[in-house]
Amino acid sequence: MIQYKSTRNNIKLCSFLDVILKGIANDGGLFVPEKIPKFSLRQLRLLSKKSYQERAIFIFNLFEPDLSENTIRKIVNTAYSTNFDTTLIAPSIHLKDNQYVLELWHGPTSAFKDMALQIMPLLFSEAVKEKNKKLVNKGEKPIHYLILVATSGDTGKAALEGFKDRKGVSIIVFYPYGHVSRLQELQMITQNGLNVEVCAIHGDFDAVQSLVKDIFNDSKFNKKLFNQYQVLLSSANSINWGRLIPQIIYHINAYIDLVNKQVITLGSQIDIAIPTGNFGNTLAAYYAKKMGLPIRKFICASNENNVLTEFLQTGIYNIKKRKLVQTPSPSMDILIASNIERLLYTISNDPKKVSFWINQLKIERKFEVDNLTKGILKKEFYADWVSNKDCLLNIKKLYDETKYLMDPHTSVAQAIVERYQKQKSISSPVIICSTAHWAKFAKDVCRALTKSINDDMLDEFEILKRIKRITKASIPKNILELKRKAIKHRKKYNPNTKLIGDKIINWLKNTQ
Ligand SMILES: *Cc1c(COP(=O)(O)O)cnc(C)c1O
């Protein structure tokens, strides 16, 4: 069994299931496996005839989790099934020349977050079951977990869809009222499931995030939840290790697909380009390389919030003078990319150094890595960013050139790939991760295609129709159906910790 340790302190080991429930280590660090398992090219070859699910099971087992092979099989087969709109789950499409698009949005919410959040809740539920078995054997009461999510849009829906009707766990999603797109709002407020609740909060995303943080940190409230209701709070955010293994899997899967298509021969190198936010996707690709996947460069693409471009180019992470700017690719609008901590640990293998750097970021809002680490960052990564304007121009340019319609996040990555290949006269194949279906960002896509849209002119379903008229591109069923779905969650609240605390307790009373 591979155990997990914290990036900041190497002493205490936890099992895979413990790590899923805990989310974050007691010392504030992130969990990393004590060793990264490896696979051989021969093993990759054996996977080439297998389905996405069989490949996923194989890779999961390499991590030797404290789950039976049978359970892993059951969980993987449930997570990646008819809830995806293609049996390939994450198909790789030829775009142009040596560029391939890895479409990560065929899940139930048309967002790349589904790749991890369709399976992570199943693992979570299994972990709760095992934990409660032990508690009951000791004569103690079983625990119920309550997941709290603050969302600025996409994560909320993907988490709701993943956790709905899972045993041993409930979920409440908070979103900033008026600050998410109408489509995103409809996706959330029409959510079904007996263990789900959605609350609109008056305020912006920061207000929602601090509200949820305050609830997590309110020890009196947490004690009350536990003592009176046997409820523990938990989160489902992208630093949970349970979201990372599923992401390692699709990178490996895409490589095997390109071998099968005879784009590459087994063992030859590819580049992977990723529209990056919290660095989970890129980190997963980095782990895939450590495990044996022949990746040459990680092309880390950012929008105008280009803190990662600067960091990977210079080794200096500096947020002193930075403010978040709004972009057409909101899921990449980030100042602190939490998963960088795991990258630093994996490169340096030194929890003292990692603690020092992360602490400096907190206090000085800046840190600089050592020369050895700088060298590795330079060698492994190509980082660059595009402006808001160029992101939208690129959607139109690529559509005119190929008839492929990209969402703004994917466009950021594809624009950087063009630049990179020109600059370096590179001709080896590149996989471009496509992280959202264009329909989820219809307004900006329409603006990119037609240049003639007023912000308040059309509602989003009209815009979808308009894009469809122009491009004949298809729109996912889950999005079209929103127009007719019944609204189940209408409550709006002020961001008041006491008020929300009371609501949570009321809701628990009514649902347990
Ligand atoms: C979450 C998200 C990203 C960023 O992914 P990270 O793993 O956080 O880097 C990019 N694009 C979309 C559409 C996303 O939802």
C-alpha cells in the first residue's frame, strides 16, 4: 500500500481513504504519495486494446489504495459510464497539423471538472463507509459528512452532480447571486437529489468564499454539529488528492489513443498544453511523466492573470502588486495556484524548503525558488499567456481555419501552442487539453464569432441558437434541457455566518 505524507512535514503517514476524507494535512500542507508508482512501455502497450475504464482501473491499482480491486472496478465503472456522452469518455480529436484536442467535457455538466468529480464522491462515500464500520465496531456512532462548496461557477454544478444521492455525505453549494452566468445558475438551481442544497448569497465571490471559510473555522459551530448531529464538515476542492488520480488517467489515456491512431510510436515524446488555473491539471500531467509517460514539455497557458507564466519563467512567485482581472476564461483567474505546492515538493523532495517558500508567499506575498528548482522548471515547462482580446480573436481564427469551435479556456492554450511551435520550429505532436464545452461560455464565443452583440441584448438560450445557426455546432443536451427544468432552489441569503449556520442545522434536521 502506498501511503501519503504532507508536503510540509514528512513524519505522519495516512492511507488513501484517510487522505480523501481529510482533504488537507493537519500541518496545512497537501498530501503527496510517499512514492510515485511507475509503469513500463510494455504495460502501456497492453493497455492499448483496453477501454477507458480498464485503463483507469490499471492506473488506480498502481497507486495501491486501501480499496479492494473489486471496489475500484465498481467505482470506476460507475463513474465513467452512460453519464458521459461518448463511450470514449475523453476523446482526442485531430485539430490541424500536429495538434490534437483532448476533449475533457463530455461529462454530465459539460465541464472538465466532471472528469474528477464524477469519481471523487464515490471514493469519498466508500471512505465514509469504511470509517463508520470501524467506529461502529468500537461502539461509537457513525459520522455523516457535509461538504461545503463556494463556487464562482463551474465547480459548484460538477460537485452537486457528483455528490447527489451518495451515501454518508451531503453537500451545500454557495454561489454569489448575480455574479455567475444565467446558464451556470440554472445548472445549479435545478439540481435534483435528496442530499443537496444550493444557496445564493448576496455579494461577490470573495464574500461567498470568506463566508464558507468562516463556517469551517467556527469551532463552536463545528463542535455543535459533531456533538448533536455527528456531522463533520469537509470540502471537495481541487487540492483533494482524490481529484488528482483521475486527472493523471486521462493524460495517459490520450497518449495511448495517439499511439493507436499511429500519430506517434510507443515511447516517442509528445507535448501537453494546458489552460491552467489552480495547477491541478498540469500537476497531474507532471505526475504522469514521473510515472513513465513520454512527455517532453508541459505548455502552461495563462490568461491576463499570468502569475504562473512569471513563476515558471523566472522561479519567482510574486503576487505583491497583482489584482485579479476579469477575463473570458474565468476558471483560470487565479493568484495563488494551490497545487504549485505539490510541484515544489515533487521537485525538491524537501518539506522544509516547501514550508519556507509557502510561508513566504503568505507573509511577503512573494517567494523565489533555488537555482536547482529554477533549472528544472525551465527544462520541463514552457509558460506563456494571452490577452483577453487575443483569446477571443483566436476562437474566430481557428474556427475559420478548421471549423472547430473552442471555448475561451481552450483558446488560451491553443493560442500559446501556435506561438510555441512557431518560435521553436517544433514539429512533434501536441495534446491540447480542452477544459469546457463552448456552450458554457456562449456570450464570449458569440462575441468572438460575430463582434456584434450587446451585453443585455439576448438571453443565453438565444445566443446559443444564434451560434448554432452560424456554426452548426451541436449543444449538449444537459444545457438545452435547462430551459424546461423545474427550479428547486430559490433561497437567497446575506453572507452572515450565524444565519447560515442556523440554516445548515435546520436543513440537516430535515434531511437526516
Ligand atoms: C478548473 C478549470 C481550469 C483550470 O484547471 P486547474 O486544474 O485548476 O489548473 C481550466 N479550465 C476550465 C474550464 C476549468 O473549469
